[in-house]
Amino acid sequence: MTDKPQGKRTCLYTTRQLDTIVDDMARQAAGLLTGRTRVALVGILRRGAPLADRLHARLQTHYGLADCVRLDLQITRYADDLTLLYPETRLTENPLHATLDLTGYTVLVVDDVMYRGHSMLRAVDYLARKQPDEIRTVVLVDRGAAKLPVRSDIVGVRLDVAPPDVIECNVPPYEAGFRIDLLQPD
């Protein structure tokens, strides 16, 4: 793993605070899923996947969501420091998903940060071709900077930060602790 970018880091949310936020996100998701019997929970790799796992665990424990398809999508555009890696958003299809049929499903797509909207739009476009009844989007942080016609149905926190600043979602297993930091690069 590469070293984290240099700059001033400020912890905005601790593990305890984020656990409360994820609990609230699960409550909102349960409301959206009332009466739905076929549910798919999709995490956008990297950090959207363990967030989807956390949300899934809470939906099972507190809201009785027993049966749920759980899968992840590999989508890349930006590095963690918002450096543009690819001019176009790339989705790498898992061969196991090639024949996936989501007809009759309500799909929740989970990511860590909604920045410009590229990753979420690519995920929704891909999943829409699998014919679900409904697709809802869930993000831990919405930066309020989306440039594409994508919105988040469930948002943990909205953070308006300066364009050069970076919201770092630290999510195990990728980082040791669950927290959100603001990075102001050098």
C-alpha cells in the first residue's frame, strides 16, 4: 500500500460517532425496504464494500433482513487522494456477475464518498441493465460536489469542503480504525 498523502489531517468523525451514523443509515434503509422481499446490497470497492457489510449486519440484526444478495463492484477513476487515475470511469465486471438477473430486486448501492458522481453513475448504469425493480444509492459522505445527475438516497453526513481538500474515509480492513478525516494537502 502507498503512503498516505502529506498534509494537515483533522478527525471529523470517530468510530463511536460513525457507528451511530451507520445505525441511522440502516434505519433509513429499512424504511426504504419495507415490504420488499428481494434485496441486493452492492458495495463499490474498495471502501464501499466493508460499509455495505456493516449496513447489512445492522439490517439483519435490527430489522430482520434475513435474505439478501450481497455483491461488490470494482470501479476505478480516482486514487484515494482524488488524483485522476483514468479519464473514464472503469468498471471491471466479475465473471460471476455476467448472468446476474436482478429482476424483482430492490438494489442498494453503497459507497464511501460521493464526490463528482462518476463511480455511482457507472454502478447504477451497470446494475440497471440487470433489470432490478428499484435502485437506491447510499453513501457515508456526500461532498455536495457531484457534477453528474446522481443523487444519494441515504447519506450519512454531508460535508462541504474546499475543492483541494480530501475527505478520507478510513474503513477497516483497509485502515486500522473506522473514522473520517479531512486532509488539507501540503
